[in-house]
Amino acid sequence: MYAVVLAGGSGKRLWPLSRKECPKQLVDMACEDRTLLQETFARLEALMPASDVYIITAEQYVGGTREQLPSVPEPNILAEPEGRGSAPAIGLAAVHLKHRDPEAIMACLPADHHIAQPERFREVLVVAEQVAQQGHLVTLGMKPDCAHTGYGYIEIGEELTDIGGHTIHRALRFTEKPDEAAAKRFVEGARHFWNSGMFIWKASTILHEIEKHLPRLHSCLAELDQVLGTEDEREVLERTWPQVEKETIDFGIMEEAEDVVVIPVEMGWSDVGSWASVAELLPCDGDGNVVVGHYLGLETRNSVIYSPHHLVATIGIEDLIVVATEDAILVCPRDRAQEVKALVERLDEEGWQECL
């Protein structure tokens, strides 16, 4: 099995810490001297050699990725000419892996996840590899502990088998970020699991699905496959990549594919996708405040204060997020953390590129 770490996103919901030139996966979020990308790689070290780990990222992040993961061979760091979504990124990695090993199993893993039980993570990947060998498209479903509206959900169907205490189910349907009422029904019904965005399959299997559902992407990948390892490889990629449709693997493939299975698992998983999710991972003080950096407050409760460089002082606030970097400050209600992405897009429209 090979690992494909998806590390090309810009992390807009974690602005102003996450920026275009240094996105969240390359940042030490908790001031603990290890980035999300490095944590992701560390979880894999006990399972496979660094030579079997591939990182797919944007061209502008290649340098930072090499600095942070010096043991990963340079040819294993794949650079997209521009971001086109997770489906093209995974397809690009699949072509490279199939070229190296026609029977390759690939575990597609986002670089921005927190997993509290890495041993459990590795255990379920080994099980998923066995299932993927049979030609299934495998995804990991996380048992929900609350009615989270920022995650997608997968409804499970019949149980197909049990391997090492892990049940494997048919996937019935995917639901992207439901409203609160639907999320509560999903959790109470116990048939829905959070969509982790982690997928395991044969490289040949996912390329076949891409041929069926994303023909323009497949055409690009087929042309690239003919020149891999030659001096024409980069020219072909840069010429064909802008023609590829922007698409996520969920919408482009998983919701359309017929042979999708789910392995439900509990392993202390969190998608570090917003300041609210960052706060869930860090300890809080007696007033429920999560603090990173320099802070002094009076009568402040249930707030997130992130300020590595400057003193932040508050009086009488509650349920707020305050993030201060050297050149920008974000203040927003804690329950609106998902809207930071929209704010960043507004900054771009208004010409604040130097702050992006």
C-alpha cells in the first residue's frame, strides 16, 4: 500500500494564520513545533517507508513540503500546475502509482486531519487495504459524537463482512453538510457516519471510475501516462491541466460509483477545517477559553484567543474567536467560524491581496 497525502489546499477558513503562501498544513497550529503535514506523515512512518509516501500539492508549496518532509524522495512530491479539486489531484497521483506498480493500492489522506489514536488509524488502514484488493472503493466513516453541520455524512447499508473486528458496509448515500435538524436525525439514527475524506482503493480502480464519470480528466491523465518519466512530462501536464474540470472526489466519483463500501471507526478524528475545530483540540482554562500565545482577560468565557506575537486583552466577551497575526486580526462569533472562507473571498474581491 502507498499513501497519497493531499496537501494542496489554501485553508481559507483558518485565515489569518493560513495564507496563500503558507497554508494551514504547513503551519504549526498549536505552537508545538510540528505542522499538520508533519503529523500526517508521522502517523504513516510505522506503517510504510518514506519511499511509499506521495505528497500532492500546489507548485508554490513544493519547497516548504520538501523542507518539512526531507525523508520523502523528491520525485514523490507531485506538483499540480493549479488546484483543480481533489478528484484531479487523486487522479494525478493514481497515474504515477500505476506507472510504478500496476497493482498499487493507494490510501488518499488529507494533510489537515487530527487523529488522537494513530495506532487505530494504522490498524484500519491495513483492513481497508484488504478490502480494496477486492476492487471496492473504500472510505472510512467516523462515528459522530455530535450533530456537526460542518461535516459530510455517509449512510451505511448492509454489512458485507467483518475483518479483525471491523465491519464493512455498503455505502447507501452521501450527504454534504446537512442542516442542524438533519444532522440530529443522522446521529440519533446511528446509521450515518462522518465522511472523513479518507479513501483507499486500487490505482487502476479509481482510474477506471474517472474514465466513466470524469472523461475530460481521464483524457488528460491518459496523455500524461504516455510521457511519464520523460522530458515531455511537465509540458504535457501544464498544457492539459487547465482543461480539466474542477471537481471533488465526493461529487465527481463517490456519489456516482456503484461499489463503495464504508468501514466505520472511532479514532479521535477531527477535520481541522476552522477555528472552531482547532479549539476542540486544545485545552481550555477554567472559563472555557482556548488560548494560544499572549493573552489577558477579564470576565471572558468560551472564547478562542490565538495571538503568538501580540498581547490580546479582552473584557466581558463570550463565545468569540480572536486571531491576531503580525498583519491582521480576525474577530467573529464562535458559531460562525465556517464563514471565514467567505470573508477571505471578500478580501480578495476588495483588493486586499497582500493579506491573503
